[in-house]
Amino acid sequence: MDAASRSPGLDLVSIRWERVQLILEMRIPPGTTPDAARFELSLRDGPGRMPPTRATTDGDRLTLRYNVMVGPGLQPLDPGRWDLGVPVSLGTPAVEPAAAAGVFALQVGRFTVTPRFEPASREGSSRGAGTLSFEADFDPSVRRVDGPARHKTGTRRLRRRLREGMVGLRRTALRLMVAATRRFRRGDRRRILFTSRLISEMSGNLKVVRDRMVERGLDREYELVTMLKPGLTERWAFRDRFRLASALARADVIVLDDSFPPLDWVDLDPDVRIVQLWHAAGAFKTVGYSRAGKPGDLDPFSRFQKDYTAAIVSSDLDVPFYAEAFGIPEARVVPTGIPRMDRFFDPEARAAGSAAARAAFPEIAGRQTILFAPTYRGETIRDATYAYDLLDYAALHALCIDRDAVVIIKMHPFVQQPPVIPEAFRDRIIDGSAAAVDVNDLLLVVDLLITDYSSIVFEYSTLGRPMLFFAYDLDGYVAARDFYFPFESFVPGRIVRTFAELLDAIRADDYEVEKVAAFAARHFAHHDPGSTDRVIDQLILAP
């Protein structure tokens, strides 16, 4: 037994929670390098074993993280008592384990994890030492209901059941079509399927990777297949569902850019590789399984995203957050860099992108260019909105005249309602949401970015230019959505809460731009145009 596993040297300093992560902080003898394998949790009345999700040391402190939603088999911890593999003492001042219970009100039931401490009673045990354990419980009868409570009439209940029945039929049909199609030969060439529920035309990481594979001549060796959803708010037609089933059944590699529900409905061959090229760069607002207990969360018992063979991130810093969001081991999250960001590090691509953006918006020539690009509000694509009433177009237009500036408003693609800009102000305030130019090309010609909780902050930070964060609803957004880092200390720029504050900050050039360089350095492991090739060679073409 090593020094780190003997009491009284191992003292419990604190127990706390970060989203689905149970975090234990221990005090250990200085100079000790603990063996993480000794800190696994074991189910007292069963065969379950769970090592720490992550173990780190800093001086005499050992921090252990356990994602309780991703235990054995990538499933939530089974009900029962899970014992820590080493004896501990409660430290000074004494920690009260039972006070640090984690309660998750899920749509499928209530999941709780309650720490317990049992003092050692056998002779020879160190004073104060004992067993630290965690009692997991799941009650499917206590379910969270999102949205306002409504009196459900018999007609409404019938409609809901009919909708659920139709969804079930569509899923069953897709599963059967995939099973039937798998009986056919896949062909001589390996098939790589690029598919998405987010885009109806190839764009972003999917397009960049596919185009690069064609450029390298890999389309002669591999069959490249594209299957996209007809539109953001449209359902797959029957013909498209059949084509999708065939494509899924015959694919050797599936490349995604967002969550893809059909993967939870079908059974694929175990050797099929699923590579997630998430559409956003960096870890910012919580997504996926990280949102357990909040509106829009995923069923942690589902396979929804847990079958990913690999997922990409821009730096090592983001690995644990994407692993948590997708419910997969950290080893499957690879900091290759983001393919669609290669253009930011390629002088020729930057020149071409800048030219395309200037051609799309000739009004910006010789003027300060300000991009207003907030994210959407709402839980789904169908209810995505933005509070346009907060925008004072007259005051903004006057500011543009004073500074000889142009403001381009680029709304999130989910927001279907465009801004209604009075005609008198359209010479300086432009709705650029429908412009054909790629937003990453547009960033290249922008002098100031105004955003809020959008991941566009990552891309723009590589340019070293100023940003403002118009976070008018920050408190409510944290409560409903939350972030992986505290927003106030995370964003590389000044935060304003009102539109008047926003205008004042622009007048004073008060952006806190000194934060930008350090932000970009933290979040990008590669400052080169090679991310696309790394994704292709390390993940898609991997044996």
C-alpha cells in the first residue's frame, strides 16, 4: 500500500458538485504521487467498479472527480452504496459528507447521490479514519415536468399520446430499415457518411473535411456519402428516411457536426466509427449530458451521444467538458483543432475570406465594422428567439454616424424572425443574417464583435481584436443553461447589461481588449492550418 492510501495522511478537505461531477478534495503527504486506481468506487453489493473521471494533484492536495452519470457501461451509477477504495479521515474542520448530497430532477425520474461516512471500528485503525461511500438512488416515479403546469384535458392527453405513438412508429420503422439494409454488401470501398440534423447544405466542419478529402484524392479510395436534413424545422420525408437508413447501415465511418437522435434508435455494427466534429469551438455554455436536471437535458440512460468513437476539441483545456457533455471517456476526446478554423491561420485563405466578406457588404469599405452576433434564446430550434425590443436603432445609428461605422446584425441560424430595422437606419445598420458569406469569413473584416453567450468568441479571439458582451439576461441564463466556467471571469472583454451601457462602452473604446490574447492562447493548442488533416488522418481514416 502506498503512502497516499494510508490514514491519517489522507484527509477529506471538501465534497462539492460541479454539474454532474462529484468532486473530492483530499490532503495528502507532500511529495506523494497517488495511484488513481486506488481511488475507484466499488459497489458494495455488486460487481460495479468506477475509477475517478480525473485525478489531479497540486502540492499536498489531491482532487478527484467522479461523473456520476457516466459510471460502468457509461451509465449512471447503479442504485446502492459505492465505497471509496481507501480509508479517509474527515479533516479539520470536519467535513459533513451527508450535507453534500447531489439531487438531479430528471425528466425520467429523480437521481440522487448522498455521501456517507462510516468510522472504522476494527482494532488498529487510525483515529478518525473510516470508509467514505456514496449512496446512489433512482426513483422513476418522481419526474420533472418542464414548462408551466396546465390542465390537461382528455383531448390534449390523446393528442400527446398520438404524437408519441407516431414518433415511436417512425423510430421503429427506421430501426427495421437499417436492420434490413445491413444484409446487403457494403461494397469494395469503405463508406464515409457525412450527416447532420443541423444543416441542409454542406457547411462548417463537415464541408471543410469532405472538401479536403476530395482535394487529397481520398474520394477515389473511399466512397463519400452526404445525407443532410431538408431544413432546420422540417422532418425527414419517408424517401429521405429510407435513404438515411441505407446510409447508416452501410457506413464504415459516420461523421457528425451536432447531436444526431437516430443513433439512439438503431443498432449499428460495432466496428462502425462515429466521429463528432461539433459545430462550436471551445467549451462555453453547457450542452448534452452536462445539463442533467435542467430544461433541455438528455436522458442519461440513453446512448444518444455515448457511442461516439471520437470527438474533437481545440485544446486540452476543453477535453473534460466535452467528455462530460457527450457522456464518453476523456480518452475519446482529441484536441486536433477545429477544421473550419484552419482559414484563420492560413494567409491565403484569410485573404480570400476577407475579399468575399467585403464583396458581400460593400457598405463597410473605409468604415469601422461592428458585428452584432448574439446567440438565440429558447430551448429548441422551433422556439428560438431574440429580444429585439432591447435594441435602440436610433441611438445605434447616431453612434455609427459619429464614428463613421457600420453595424452588421448576424442572428443565430435558429432565429427565424429577422430584425425589423427602420428603413431610415439601413444605410448604417444592416441585417446580415441571410447573407451568403460564411460568418467565419465575415469575422476577418470585423473591427469590433458584440455578442453574449455565443461560441463565436473563440474564433474571433484568434484575431486579437476587441469584444463586448451584451449579457442583459445573465442571471436567468445561468439559472437555466449555465456555463462550464464563471461567465464574468471567462469572457475576454467587457460585460454590459443594458444597451445604453453598450453604446457608452463603444464611445469610450472600453473593451478590456488586454484579455483577448491570453484567452486565445488557453483555448487553442494549434495555431496552424492543419486541423482538417489531423481530423482526417487521426480519426476518420484510423484503422
